[in-house]
Amino acid sequence: MLYLWLYPLHTEFSFLNIFRYLSFRIIYAAVTAFLLAFILTPPLIRKLQAMRMGQHVREDGPSSHLAKTGTPTMGGLLIIFAVVFSTVLWADVTNRYVWLVVFATVGFGLVGFFDDYLKFTGGKSKGLSASQKFLAQGLVAFGIGLFFYFTPGYSTQLSVPFFKHFTPDLGLFYIPFAILVIVGSSNAVNLTDGLDGLAVGPVMIASMAYTIVAYVVGNRVTSDYLLIPYIEGAGELAVFTATIFGASLGFLWFNTYPASVFMGDVGSLPLGAALGTVAVVSKHELLLLLVGGVFVIEAISVIFQVASFKSRGKRIFLMAPIHHHFEMKGWEEPKVVVRLWIIAILLALLSLSTLKLR
């Protein structure tokens, strides 16, 4: 919005020419989102406490988690607000991809909100049923998939990490593929959100990685040099991913151990969907498996645990998702969180190397 308002005035006020530079808007979008989250989270916590919107902790989990009962949840509302507001403020709002990622964020945010609300009103740790949640997520993702398929000139080919010329074209099957990426990413982040600061850390790391990816694929010179698809207009998504980093950083101040507030499904579901949507727009869908490797590990641990118990009557892990397994083995919560952050950083660095190693 500021870009449309102020940049046209650069002919009269030369210093406003700075709004033309994407790098400038990326930085200040992140700073704006951070300040919003950092300043507004304390009053939100007080409001949630006054409304008694506290977390209900499952009794079959680690005993140390019982002390978290009553901790304010639904803090993700503020993350979403900071992301959307800062994006609209600093991005080029005439860009269709900007509104697409905003739609994905708000749409999945509504699903998460109703899920959290039902948990609060019911006084239980379960909100929407799995089928209800997947149906709602699928409808939002289906709309996004249709957008991609019917956008003139948008390719349905996949960019495979480490390969230059292997770009399979999915055609009509690109729609269910996009749905799988977005819904899968959303739920993987949701499953990871089980310890103080655990989900928001890898979200920040993944958002920074995709800030670089979006910037590169949106620049014809760098994309041609790196032999990756050039996506006109995708560079503006770097502003969006920067706001995710900034808002998450501000929220982490209060979500770090011992957490004063949890993000809830209203935060984890849209953040995962946002990353998935950016991955699809930037034509680096498969790279998300590497960038968000921690989320993938968490999701797979749940899938394997459920499959093993149903088929053999035995569990693979002491408890799933896998971060609870390490807790049950005696690891302290901060140690589990920081070590998974380290893994997320290493995976993000490896994923960025694929931009050149082809």
C-alpha cells in the first residue's frame, strides 16, 4: 500500500525512490510485523486471561505439561494480524500472488479459530473432528489450486531439487498436488506445535529460506543465472514471508520456555498453509520437504505410530509426535526445542544450496 501511495511521488521527492527496492520493503515489513507482535501480545495475553481462554493439557502426555494448564492460547490471532497488516502495508497490493497468500492465511486461520473456539467452549483438548478439519482445509486449498491451474501462463511443471532438466508436468493433477502441499504443510506445522517455541522457530527459519527463494525466482537475472523458473511477480512474496519471520520473532519473545501464551491452531494451521502456498507459487514445492524437514519428521512420526499401533498393536515411539518421545526419554523441554531448531537451520541451509547445485 505504501508502495502505491509513496513511490509515484518520487519524481518530486527523490528519497521516496527507495520504495522501489524490494529489499527495503522486505526489511521494513519484517520490522513492522515484529513490532506489532511484540507490542500487542502482552495486552492480548491479559485479554485471553480475563476471558479464561486457557490451554487444556491432555492427561496422557508428559507429566511436566500439566503445569501448562490454563496458559492463554489463540495467540496466533496476533501473528495473523501482524502478517496480513504488514503485508498489505509494504507489498505491492496490485500483485495477485500477494492476495492469494493472504487468502490462504486468513482461510486457514478461520479453520484454526473455530477449532480452538470449540476446544475452549467444550473444555476439552479436541475441537473440530479430523474429517471436519480436513474438509474445511481442503475447500480452501482447492480454491487455491484452481487459481494456479487457471492462471494464464502458470506452469504445472515441478522443479525437482538437484535436477536441471527433470521437470515433470502434472497437468490437471497439479490441483490435487497443490492441495496436498498446502494441507500437508498446514497440518505438519500443527503437529509440531507441542512444546514452547518448537513450531515458531522452524517457521521463522523456513520463512527466511523462502524469502530468499521468492526473491530469486521473482528476479529474471538471478533466476536465469541459477537455471530455475522465473515467476513474474513472485518476488513480492518475499515481503510476505518476511512478515511471517518478523511476526513469529515477536511472538517467540512470549512463547519461549516457559511460554506465556500459545499460538493455538489459529496460528499453526495458517502459518503452515502460508508456507505451502508460497512454495507452490515459487515453483519450489518439493523443496518444502527439505526446508520444513522438522515438520515432515513430526508428521511422519505420527503416521508411523498410528499405522504401527493399528496393524501390530505396538508403538514405535514412547509417544508421538516425536518431540514427546524425546521428553519421555528424559530430555528436558528446552533441549528438545533447541536441538530441533538446529536441525531446521541445517536443513534450510542445505535447501538453499539446491538453488545452485543442479
